[in-house]
Amino acid sequence: AQSVTQLGSHVSVSEGALVLLRCNYSSSVPPYLFWYVQYPNQGLQLLLKYTSAATLVKGINGFEAEFKKSETSFHLTKPSAHMSDAAEYFCAVGSYSSASKIIFGSGTRLSIRP
Amino acid sequence: EAGVTQSPTHLIKTRGQQATLRCSPISGHTSVYWYQQALGLGLQFLLWYDEGEERNRGNFPPRFSGRQFPNYSSELNVNALELEDSALYLCASSPGSTGPSGANVLTFGAGSRLTVL
């Protein structure tokens, strides 16, 4: 069975500071991993996706995530936070199977302080 | 190109009633996913349809059901509504890959907010 755990339901950083959102996964088979972002009153949109081609994945809006198999982690980072980054972020996992559902974490709300 | 559209935007029902939510996927997408986003619980997987068939189902009681039509649109039905069914219901679509379905990128609609009184 697959699962994801997002550590910290709410993270607050200052504008210009490093953003680090944590995600740990559990999967019995090689996983596919995703980060999605949800702005207020909108659906989720894809930030980036890991499919085993490279462990460091670059996404939109300056975000990136690194797959670490030994730590079963896929943390999301951005070197310098911008006010427009304030949103809810979701980590998700899918597996290499014929009928894999995609499981989402509980989300982390990112706030940016001026 | 139109995105994933969901209707209604808001729906208010009372306990015991039935709710029907609708979703139109992106043109060309054959897979439709339903998720429940209740306050503080993240997204809970409900149902996944592909090419008109139910491919996977989450841990929800049978009163949550749905179907996918020949034009790939979908509806979610919730019978015998309970207070805890109040949530944002998100629909997503994907192209329906020939490879592992776990790699599918989902495109989400803005959701239907169901309130049960």
C-alpha cells in the first residue's frame, strides 16, 4: 500500500527566505511522486513530478524537489520565497502498477511574512 | 482549451438526501478521478474511472457511487447524506496513459462544495 506523510500542516517563512516543505512516502514498489499547489478557491495544479529519470526535479515557479530513496523523502524547496507562493501544497504518490490510484498527503499551508 | 469543469459550484443538502455532482474532463482525457477534501484531512481518494469503467475505489462506503459516460464526463452520487460528507469534492482528469497509471498527471477542476445541514 502507498501513503504519503507531510510534516507540518502549516509553515511560515519570511519573504526571500528558503522554503522547505517535507514529504515522506511509503511504497512497496518504485514510486512516482508529485507536488501539487492549490491557490485559494482553485483546483490543484502540478508543480513537479518524479518518474525516476533524475533524482533532482525542477518544477515551475522556481521550486524543486529531490528524491532520496534511502530516506523515503521527496522534500520541496525554493531558495527565495515570494509573497505569491502563499498557498497549500500537496505531495502525492502513485505506483508502477496497472491500476494505481494516486494518493495525496494532508497538505501543508505555506504563509509568507513580508 | 477548456479545463476540467465541475457543477454545481455549491450545493446545500440536508441529512438523508442525495447529492449529484458532475464533472467534464479536458477534451481528449479519458480518465476521471474524484477526491474528497474535507477540512484538515487533505485529499481522500474516492473513485477513478477510465474508458467508462471503474478502475479503483477508495475506502468510502457504498453510498458513494459514480459513473462515467461515453463522452467521458462523470458524475458522483452520494446517497443518504451525513453531516461528515460536507466537503469540497474535486474532480481531476488525465489522458489515460498506456504506461503505468501511477505516473498520470492530474488536471483538477475548482471543485464542488457540498454542505450537509
